Amino acid sequence: LTPNVTHSEITGIHNINVLGQTLTVAEGVENPWAWLGRVSIFFLLAYIGDAAIGSWRGGTSDGRRRAVTVGGSLFFFLFASVLLAILVTTGVVESPYHFSLFYLGAVAAMGSELSRDVVRAAVLGRRLQQSERDVRESEARLRRILDSAMDAIITVDEQQRIVQFNSAAEAMFGCRASSVLGQPFDRFVPERLRQRHQEHFRQFAESGTTSRTMGRLGTISGLRADGEEFPIEASVSQVTTNGSKLSTVILRDCTERQRAESDARQRRAEIAHLSRVALMGELSGSVTHELTQPLGAILANAEAMRRLLTREGPELDEIREILDDIIADDRRASDVIHRLRLLLKRGELQREVLDLSDVMKAVLQLAHVELEERGVTVRTEFGDVGPRVMGDQIQLQQLALNLIMNACDAMADSPTDQRILTVRTEQVADSSACLSVADTGGGIPASMKDDIFQSFVTTKPQGLGMGLAICRTIAAAHGGRLGAENNADAGATFSLTLPTCDS
């Protein structure tokens, strides 16, 4: 019937022979609108060509293969169909419009690619299942590792909600993981410290660095489920997963460690006290002399005053002078006893602002008789105002006295005129002060130079090797450093460096 897409009018029919078959086809006036469909096919060809070129430029082997097979087959199908339609319509070729033969090739190409996609999807599906199994196994292994860890490990999200809680954390805080997942981490921090804890986490999230803090001394203390507080050491690390930040908090209960450290401090204090007692035993002759002189003077003055009182009309001015001498000698003896009591006293570290030169002067005054008896010449290099440090007077005096006595022992075999002890205090930097004790003895043996501050290491035949070890412990407790080196000419110098204070 006319009009139709191909003909505006059919004027006749004729027979054609195709592959041994006789077919009847129409002939007539071509419909002008048929060219619109043919032109639209060219636009479709341009679109397919652009898509194929874009797929080719993607660079992947799958993209290039699809550009060739699917794009090429569609391009060929459309181009061949349009060309056949033109040739048939214009009568150049006598043939029916068998576009399906060309379309069959395009379908085969697309079917091939679709089959590849189906097979690939099946392979990916199996791989995905295997990956899921691997992930589950990895999670199980990770869980076993976390549960076997001795430290509590807690993972929190950006809102500080708990997303992971291992067995050690359950034992530490006394609660099950199932009851705390999704809960805020702050529930394990005492209420008075929660604001500080949140600020700490905020600063950590901004800096992205790992930090370590002590519970009672720093940011957090632990809070068990029963309300008991306990000290915690915490380390925090951060990781970004799928765009979200997770923080892993590793916690360690420091209760036992702090108790052990407290016991160790007590033992060190006891050893230091025994060392002072032993040191004073070495100075017993000096102490006896220090006390004998003022006591003898007091006795002589008292006897003289008694004789004066037996006379008629005693001279009151002379009696006053005798009483003044008695008072002065008494104070001198009292000062000696006071210094002894301080050195023999047991107690905790008592920090105060000290003039380092005054500390050394007091030690030299206590040991000056011993130094004289050993024939040691003392040279001091003190400024008008000594450097000021924060420390415990008793322990610093013990350290200085130990260094002085060691120097005397080191010079025991030297000629008397060569036994020179040099004591110096000075400001070595804007925030450091130095106390040094130099001798002219035999120096530190090369074999012992690296171990001189170790316990039970000594150059003395009768020594225990604890003096310098205690000195280094005292230096470390004051935030300082004790060092030793041999002098260029003779002897050795021991130097104590301490931080200074402004007040």
C-alpha cells in the first residue's frame, strides 16, 4: 500500500532471482522522506564512531577490544544497510532489503562481549566470595591477635565511639566487649578529666602524631566498671579507612609498675643513706676534730670563768668576753652537729632553690680537716654569686662529698706537694650550671672508663663500687648529668651539669 516509508507511489512489480529463488519486489516513486532516515543513520554512525574512539583511548585491553568488535560491527551493519538500501532503491542492485543479515554480525559481536562479561562476572563473583572468606579469616586472625595481646587495645571512630575492644581491655576495665561497643570512650575516663581527654584527642587528630602520656601525671586515668581509678600509660595511632579516621588506643595498667618504681626509689634512698653513713665513717676523724676544738675551748673558757668568779670583785668585762667565746664555740659545735644530722638524715627528695657555690663551701668546710690530714691543697673557683639550681641539699652535698673523697683517694700515691684538688662552679649556658671536681692523681684507667659509673665497679682495693653509681642516680633525679674525663696533664675531672632556675 502507498504511501509508505520507501515509496510514495507503487507503479509496478517485477520478479528478481536471489540465490536460486524468485522473489517479487515493488517498484515506483521513491518517498522523499526516506532520505531523512538515511541521514539520521549517518548521525548514528558518527555517535558509534566517537564512542569506539573514546573506548580505544581509554587504554585498557578490554576497552580497545570492545571498540573494535562492538563498534566496528555496528558501524559495518549500519553503513552496509544504508548502502544496500540506496543501491536497491535506485535500481543499481536488484535485491530485497535483507538488513537482518548485517544485523546478525552485530548481534554476534555484542553477544560475544556479553558472554565475556557474564564469564568475567562469574569469575569476579567467585573471587569476591573468596575475598569475603579471606576478610573473615583475617578478621578472625586479627581478633585472636588482639585478644592474645597483654595490653588493652581499643579502637574508636571520629566521634570517639568504641568499635573494637579486646580481651585485655575487658579484663582491665571489668566489662564485656558486647556491652561497650558503640559507647563513648569517655566512659573509661574519670569525669573530672574528660574535658582534658577530649582536648587531647582533638589535638592528636589535628596533628596526626603518636603521643604517650602517663595517666595520673598527664592526660588520662583509667576508670574501671566498679568506679576504681588507676594509672594508665596510653599510646595512640590513627589510620584512615574508606574516608573515615579510626584511632587505636593501646593502654597499659601502670599500677604494678608504679608500685615497683616506688619500691625502687625507697631502696635507692636507703642505699644512698647507707652510703652517707659509710662516708661519714671515713670522715670520723675530721668530725671528731671539728667537735673537739670548740668543746675544748668551751671547757677552757668555763674553767677560766670559774677561777675569775672565785676572786673578789671579778672583772665583768672579762667574764662577758669569756661568755661570748663560749657562745661562739657552742654555735660552731652546733653547726658541725647540724651538718652531720643533715647528711645522716633519711627522707624523701626535698627540692629547694640552692646556690651551688654555697653547697660546695659547706662540703669543703665539713671535710677541710680530712683534706689537711691527707695533705691536699684545695683551690676553689667560685663567683661572687654562684649559679642557682633546684635540688635537694642533702643529696647534692652527698654527691659533692663523694667526689671530693674519691679525688683524695686518687691522689693518695702522689707526692704531697702535687696533691691539688680544684673545685669549680660556673654557669655554662643560659639554662645550665656546672660543678666540677678535678684531681692530680693517676686518672681513670682506660679499661674502666666506660664502666666507671656502674655499680660494683671500683679502683679502690677496699671499695664496694657504689659511690659513683649513687652519684649518677642523684644527678639523674635532679635532671642533670654526671660525666668524667681524664685531664691532659694528670688526674681526672668529674663534672655535674644541672639545669638552673630563675628564682
